[in-house]
Amino acid sequence: MIVVQKYGGTSVGDVDRVKRVADRIARTRRAGNQVVVVVSAMGKTTNELIKMAEEISDDPPGRELDMLLTAGERISMAVVAMALHELGVPARSFTGSQAGIITDARHGKARIVDITPGRVKEALDDGDVVIVAGFQGVSQDTKDVTTLGRGGSDTTAVALAAALDADVCEIYTDVDGVFTADPRIVPDARKLDRVSFEEMLELAAQGAKVLQVRSVEFGRNYGVEIHVRSSFSYSQGTWVGPEEKKMEDAIISGVAHDTSEAKLTLKGVPDKPGVAARVFTALAEANVNIDMIVQNVSAEGVTDISFTLPRGETKHADEVLSTLSDEIGATGVDIDDSIAKVSLVGAGMKTHPGIAARMFAALSDAGVNIEMISTSTIRISVVVDGDDVETAVRAIHDAFDLSDGMVGKEQGA
Amino acid sequence: MIVVQKYGGTSVGDVDRVKRVADRIARTRRAGNQVVVVVSAMGKTTNELIKMAEEISDDPPGRELDMLLTAGERISMAVVAMALHELGVPARSFTGSQAGIITDARHGKARIVDITPGRVKEALDDGDVVIVAGFQGVSQDTKDVTTLGRGGSDTTAVALAAALDADVCEIYTDVDGVFTADPRIVPDARKLDRVSFEEMLELAAQGAKVLQVRSVEFGRNYGVEIHVRSSFSYSQGTWVGPEEKKMEDAIISGVAHDTSEAKLTLKGVPDKPGVAARVFTALAEANVNIDMIVQNVSAEGVTDISFTLPRGETKHADEVLSTLSDEIGATGVDIDDSIAKVSLVGAGMKTHPGIAARMFAALSDAGVNIEMISTSTIRISVVVDGDDVETAVRAIHDAFDLSDGMVGKEQGA
């Protein structure tokens, strides 16, 4: 078997943890597998490097920031390789560039455009364990070092697994897998044994931090089986893969929440064709990332347009809209910094009516007011007051009996 | 002009120093020069990385150790480039590999075999300042990252200056230049305005730490003018270049000392042809680095052979010799860990007789016993007791009137 394993910064946080990770890799190798390991930077290294850059410049050039940050994985991959040698397991480390991770030139958020893993394959054929620096690549045009953005190591791992036609891509983290809700909010949240790519995409996009969205997209596009599991135990985690027939029984996978967004409302907008287009074109041109959009029913020829966006982009969006507001004859902009988004995700939703009604009733019973609603075929998201987020997550989790020991009942329903 | 500047770890030791270095680079650029900057790792970074490697393995593989250590220069080159951008000076950083520093594959002590600075030249032509990671390259055969060994950044700088046909290679350090003796031992030691490559080679090889021996060899072989100067002032330092006619007047350049060696003596060696060859062949095969060798006059058909070597290799050499001692009929091995080597260097020595006699008399007057002597055409070295090193350096420095203000007299003599 070809096994790709990815270890995050916490898993390689210090020398002792590096040794423990090496031990796990050595076992996988000795079991007869060919092993490729993708590592993140140790512990808080990346944050420390960013802090140093900020002390030097408010706006460091992306090329140089990428050069700086990639030093982090360089350190962790070398020490993991050393720890393996110490265990008698030959290992060779490769930078993203050496491993053939070819990207575009968008520094800080580069996208993988190709993988040419010739050196990785050679080393595997020699019997070596291969350690690859996560989160980084080399740009096709400029030959400069690039980074894939935060969480990019997941993407490196899944993309390499696809390129090598690996049997499994194991993502090691500090939790046991994907849960029906954040266990810090819902203590009896249940670990999922298996979720589909589509569900995982929705969960990740709606705030579940266990896997990076782009890595799941890669997995889905290339059919890579992903196993999310804990680096602190040997128990099975959560498998992420193609949707299976028997999955239809499980209506709901879980509840995700996201407290990183804000809500902007453009008020008193004349209800005419083309107005919404002008608003969102202006925001797109200003590189504002819009998430949910809701337009209220028109009353007396005017309406309100609300949308959510990353909180860090609020000021910028406000500037764009304040200028536009006069031009289109709107009456002003409202900002709400204290919101939370709570989402219910489940592939079975497609064939089971009444899920939304049950979710809204649960929120109402818990005294939580719904400010916005948006849905996909396998997801229902609501925006609520930020202070209500834990109440909302628990209420929904309870309403669908997602806790341990109650699943059988629900699935049989 | 094309100017190559090299800044050591102390010069870029923290964010404030990085900004100061950037300011100096910016001035050089704004004066109309094309500037290439070679940087070492910040402050104690390299030592910290080595410490981490040692915590993981007693004998880390060279390839991985090089991968680890090169993270240090990667960090410093990126932050120096950022600091330049902040001053409005466009700058681009390159790893050793990107800058075309091609080496052999001897990890930890690789030798530069070629320089292909295409990307460096392109960036210079674009008007950018180029920042290059010192101390590192990429191996010709394996394409693996290599390091040149401690002090390798000096070599990177001089080699790049040669490849770019630069007008000067400025080596920035924390002292004002090359001195007639270590100012910590001889407070009135004088800064030299100019020394020849040959003298600098002898001074560096005999313990002067201001320049790395291999960088001076590169300078001599390719005729690169080297300017050793302080990163904390704008005053002129010491120029290292080809010997000049007028240099003949200066008999003596300076006194160097080295306390890092030990002395081994193989006693009661039969005075027969081929014995010395057997001894030093055995040591060479065991990779022991021999420095000075002295064989005493034979008495009653037996002799003693003494030599100096790096103190860290004493144990290894002792093992080799103890085995050999019986085979060749010697009586045993003596180890002296407390020695110092003191050397007098000067190009004028070649044409001025009596220098050795004057040096030995000075030592005798100061009560310092000479244990070994070795000479080259422009150097006289003696081994003395380790406790006598400061007395010896001062006595010789005084005897040749090397201090500030006394030079004119000496040179006129």
C-alpha cells in the first residue's frame, strides 16, 4: 500500500512529539507500506515568523513572506527525517519544490496546478520514507517559492496522495475525527465513522476546522480516501470518501458553527432591476469575500440587502458601500459584528422533507432568533446573534438526536 | 559598480539590526551601485538548530542536517529583503540553489564547484537588490541542498563576487577590520589598512577569525578585492588584495594565535626510513587533520615525533597511534591538551633576515618556553604552553613595534 500521512503543527510541536510521530511512521513503514509524510511547521513557528515580518513591515512583499514562512516546514521535515534515521528507518526530506508541487504565482494563497513527484517516487522505490514540506510549492512561471495559505498542508497531502495514486491519505490532528458538533460546545457529540466528500465540504466551509476545504475538494475530484484521525491514539477516526448507498440512512451528519463573520445590511435600496448586481459587482471588484446573501421582500418600492463576510473585511466593504449607497439612492449601511452562523449538514436531507422546519422549531423553542437563512441541497444555515451560538448548536444537536447512543434510534426513524 | 556585501549573524542578530543593515544596503544602492547581499543566519539560530538536531540524534544524516540548517539563512534573507522594501528599495531573495551556487555532495563541508548566477544577474538588471543565503548551495549530482561549513558565508560572498566580476566584496563584521593582534589580548593592536592575500591566508589559517580561509583562497584565485569592515560604523576597514610593490616596506602584518589545538607525541620511535610515512598515512586514513609536525634529532637510534591537531580529534588519533605504537616498536603516546600556537605573519619576512631570531628572543625574555617551531616563507609559528598565550602574543607584538603610532618607525627601519 502507498500511505500518505499528514501531521499538523501540534503533532510535531516539540522534540518529544517529533519522536512520537517518527515512531508511528516507522510502524507504518515496517508494516510493509510505502510511506509519504507531509508535515506542517512545528508548533507556533509560523505565527512567530509572521510576527517578525510584521515588526519589519506593515505590508511585506508576498514573495519574501512566502520565502520566510517556508523555513518553518523546512525545519520540521528535517527533524522528522532525522528522528526516523535514529529509529533505523531511512528517510529523505523534500521541499514543496523538490517534491514537484507546482503552483500558480499567487503568493500566500497559491493554487496547485500540477504535481510532478519524480523525486518522491524515486525515493519510495529506494525504500525510503519520504517527508514532504506541507503548505508550499514553486510557481510554474517565476520559479519562486509559494505558499498555499493557512491549512495548506492538508491540501499538499491529499494532492500528493492523488498524484501518487495512494491507497489512503491519513490526516493526523489533535482530535479523534469529525464530530457531529464541536465537542467543546456539545460534550456528548458523536464521532462520525464516515462522511461523504459533499458533507465534509459543507461542514468545512461552514466552520468545522478539522479539514481544509480545498483538501476535501481535491479528495473529491481525484477520489482520494481521507482518514481523519488523532496522532495521540491508534483508534479509527473518520473516513471521508465518496457517498455510499448505505449512507442514505444517516439523514444528518452534524452541526457546524462559525463565529468569524460579520453582517452588513444596505438599507432602503430601491427595488429596481440591476441594483443588486451593481452592489455585488462593486464588492467583488474590491476583493471582498461574500458568504450568505439575503434580500428582504420589497415594501413600498424599497428593500434591504444583507450579507455576511469575514469580520476582517468589514471596514473595507463599508467604505465601498457607503460610496455606492448615495449613487443608487439607498439610505445607509448597518454593520453587525456580533453574529454567528450555525449550519446543519446531511446528505439524507435531499430525500427527507421537514428537516428545516424541525431545525427552526428547535431554535424557536430555545429562544434563539433567526436573522438570516440560506440552504443548499444538503445544508441549512442560519445566522443568529453571536451570544446565542452555543445554545443554538446544542438545541439543533439535541433536536436531531445526534449524540452518542441515540444514533441508532434516529437512523431507524 | 557591482558591490557584494556580506553580513554575518551578529549584524542581522535581531529586527533592529536587520533594519540598520537594510539602511546601509539602501545607501549603497542609492549611490548608484548594483548590490548583491550575502547573509548568514540571524544571531544564534544555527546553534539552536544544531541543538535541536542533537536532541533527536547523536549522528544526524548530513543531508537532513543541511536541510535543517539552511532554514536559518532563509529566514534572514527574507527579512532583510522585507526591510529593504519597507525603505522603498526593491529587493529579491534567493537561496543558494536559486543563486546558482553549485557544490559537490559533501554535506556539512561542501565545496563550490561552479556558480551559475543567471537569476541573480536578471534581478540586478531589473534594478533589484539581490539577497543571497550564505553558507549553502545545491549539489551538482544529487540536487540536494548542501552547506559549506562554518564561516561558509564569507566564501559564498567572495565566490559570487568573482562570478559576477564585482568591483569589491565587502565583508561586514563586528570589528573594524584585521588587526596586528587580537585587541582583546593586545589593547593597542593596530588596524591594518591593507594586507596581501598570502598574509591573510596565513593569519586566517593561524587563528585570526575575521575571515574564513577558503574565502581568502577564492579571493586570491579570482583576484577579488575584499574589504573587511564593521557593520557598526562607516569608517574604512582592512583591504585584502594582491601584494603590492610598496608593501615590501611593511615587514610584519600581525600576530595570530590559536588555542584550539592539542599536541600528541609518539615517543621512542625507531629512527628508520618509512616510519614517519607509516604514522601519518595511518592518521590520514583515519581522517585526522594534522597541522604542525616536528621530529626531534635522533638519539641512540630512537626519536620522538610530535604533531598538533584539533583538540576534538585527540581521542581518535590516540586510538590510531596506540595500535600503531606496538607495531613499529615505539614506546608510547603523550597527549598535551594545554597548548597554544602563536604565529608571526608578514610578506616582508622573505627579504628581511633575523625575524625568527628576534621573535624567539622576545619569547625568551618574557620567560615563555618554545615547544615546537614551524615556518613558511611569510610566517613563523611556535607552540607554547596554553597558559603563556597572552604573554607570548604581547611580547612578540611589542618586539616588532606593531602598536598604533609606532608603525612608521618600524617601517622606516
